[in-house]
Amino acid sequence: STIVLVFEAPKEFVFDVHAGQRVRVGQRLGDL
Amino acid sequence: LAHAWRTTPTKWYPLPLIVGALLLVAINFRKQQRRHSKDEPHVQLDDNGREVIRLKGPWSVHVLGALPLRNMSRLWGYLNSLELPVWFRPTGFRIYAFIFGCNLEEAEFDDLTRYKSLGDFFYRRLKDGVRPIDTALLVSPADGKVLHFGTVQGMRVEQVKGMSYSLDALLGSPASPSTPTSQTISFENRDHAIVHDREFANVNGIEYSLNQLIGASSASKSNQETPPGTPDDSQPRKHGEQTDASIPHPDTPPSLSHDASVAASVGLRPSLDRSSTTSTSPQIKPQNRLFFAVIYLAPGDYHRFHSPSAWVVEKRRHFVGELFSVSPYMAARLGNLFVLNERVALLGRWRHGFFSTVPVGATNVGSILLNFDRELRTNERTTRGAGGGGGGGRRGLPPPGTFTEAVYSNASAVLGGQPLKAGEEMGGFCLG
């Protein structure tokens, strides 16, 4: 199963993860 | 052989040279074709200018497309719902945990005999506090692997490098924001309110004009005519179970403090402007961009998903579809994977505008549950919409782009949708 997030955010938004990284519920994905 | 190799003279004839030259030309032409297809993904449009969603990939995915994946998925779910003997449960679940890398120490129950079936174990909860919620703007909605992320370019979402799919097809938005939205739709059966193409469906068997449905007046209408449901989010639903709840509703009315808390987090006032999502296509502010992220849940992962931010879910769109595997292997090979598979697009807004979360089903995990929506039924046997619409292997399924929609305007009178805090459990995936 997969979850796709699509969202609007300011252009300054940056992801704090890299492709292939393991993540857990509540872990930071991105921030301004 | 050595002697022959050394002494036999080599004679060159014109024919092999010509064949070789033709081969070189063919190889070069093929290379150019591949480069071209990577630079400009082929998008076939129908007579209305909308993209035709087809199965795209090597022969192996076409073979998979010919399999009865939905039936296999339901059979898999049935088998895994069978109650296991108590003596076998600890051993069986430990073997499963060993194979798929589950951390049993995080499971809610240390006593594994409390999980009656593999399906029950698969949908296990975690102990309180084992998943702290970060204070970042966006947090992970699930345990899993980040497959891909980035910005949406030209209303297309990149599946893998060089392969993309339409955002409209994923979320069910119209091809153009200027698409007329004044059609009147009647529904014969509220449980099967399928509306084709870009139109909208709602429940209650009442005629709604689309303008009413997506406009400000729709909220009051659906509020008045909707009996509340009483969901139980702790138990996965069985196939075929029906409820009388007509419009999704939280199990208990959300408290004002909860609404106010989410409202503060979302950065909106109760009488908020819903223009960003009550239209059928996200209207992006000039200073903003559309971002996307894809998280893959492996079979051993915790399979409930949580809210990735503080936001308000205004509507859900259920797309009945195929149930291909969504593993990274398939995602890299099967084009349109996420718009072919069965999925539930939850659309709403957060402090920066449009926000959506789309759980996508897979062969082994075809059932998607929402804690605040008992009406939702996924991976059901379907005979409607036969004809396929050219989807390629979509026997008996509604055409791609078809969805049923429910609005959550009655979930919170304050926010006009289902408010969720960051990290709040939303639902999950069940086997089959």
C-alpha cells in the first residue's frame, strides 16, 4: 500500500528526507 | 579448433555488412525513441481533451493486468480473516514478524494470542508513545519508505524519474478549472452513486445540482438530511457489511475545543473561505507551489495511517480500480500505477491552502478504512460500469476517472469538514 500526499505550500517549503529513506509515523517530512 | 581459428581466412561479403548497417540504424532509432519518450511522456487525450488512462509498461505488467487481481485480493482477505487456533498464534505471528521485519515490542498487545487472525495482527495498533509527533509543518503519515517527492510540474506528478501521471486523474479534478459545473445529477441508489467523468456524486438519493454540491449551500443541505453514523475505528470492517449511515460522520461530535485547536493549527477562522477546495481544482496562490510525496508501506509495517498535518478534510473521492502491487519494483515499471489502482482521495485544506492525502490500495492490501467514515467500502465485488473505458485489463470496473464522492461538511459545523490534528489516526489498510 502507498500514501500519496499532494499539498500546496509556500515555495520555501523543503523536504527533510531523501528518496528511499525509511520513515515512521510522526517523523519530520518537511518544513519551511 | 585453435588451428582452424588461426588458419581459416576471413572473407567479407556485402550482405552481412548491409545487415549490420541496418542493425546500427535500428539501434540508433530505438535509442532516439527512448530518449524522446523520457523527455515527453506520451499523453493520449480523448475527444474531450482529457487524458486516457491506460496500462503502460513492459509485457510483464500486461500479464499482471490480465490476472483477476481484485478477486485474488478478496480471497486473500477472506483467508486471512479466518480465526487461527490460539496455540498457533504466537508462533505464526513471530514467523511472520521475522520474515517481514515487524517490531513486536511496539505492538499494542504483548500477548500475541489476542490477535485472532493474521488480518487482525496486520491491522495492529502500536503502544502509546512509540511514535512521537514532530513539530515540523509536515510529518510522515505512516511507517514506510519514501518512494519519491518533489513539486508538481504542469499538473503532473512524477511517479519515478521520467514517468509521470496526471494530477487530475489522481484527485479527480477536471482537466480545466473552467469546466462548466452546473449539471444536475440524480442518484438511484445512495450506495452506488457513481457519476461518470468529471461530475460529482453524493448520497441520499436526492437530486443535487453540482453548484449546490460544491457551493456554500451544500453544507446546510447535507447537514439537515444526514443521520449520524457510529463508527468503531478499532475493528476492521468485513466485506459486504452494510451500514445505514448515509453521510460520513465522526463517532462522536467533535468537541469545540478539538475544532478550535485544529482551527488554530490550520490558521483559519471558523467562517473560513473555502474557495481553495470547494472548487473542483486546487487554486494555487501565486506565492505557493504544489508539492507531492509518496510513502510506500511494506507488508511488515504498521498499516494505520495518521494525519500528516493539521488540516480539515472536506471531501473524499473513492476511485474503484485495479489492485496492482505498489512495490517500488512495480512503481518503476508500471506507468499510471497510482491512477489505475483503487484509492481514496481525501481533499481539504490546511493553513497554506490545498491539502490532500491519497491512500492507494494494492493486491494484498485492498481495503482502505477511514475512522471517520463508516460509509466507505473499498475492494468490493463490482459488476457495474462494465465496458472498461479503455483502461486495459479493467474488466467490469467503472472507467478510470470515475469516483463516488462524499462531503464531510456536517462533521464540524465550525470548520465545514473533518478536522484532524497532526499525528491523529485517520484510518488504515487491511488485508484483502
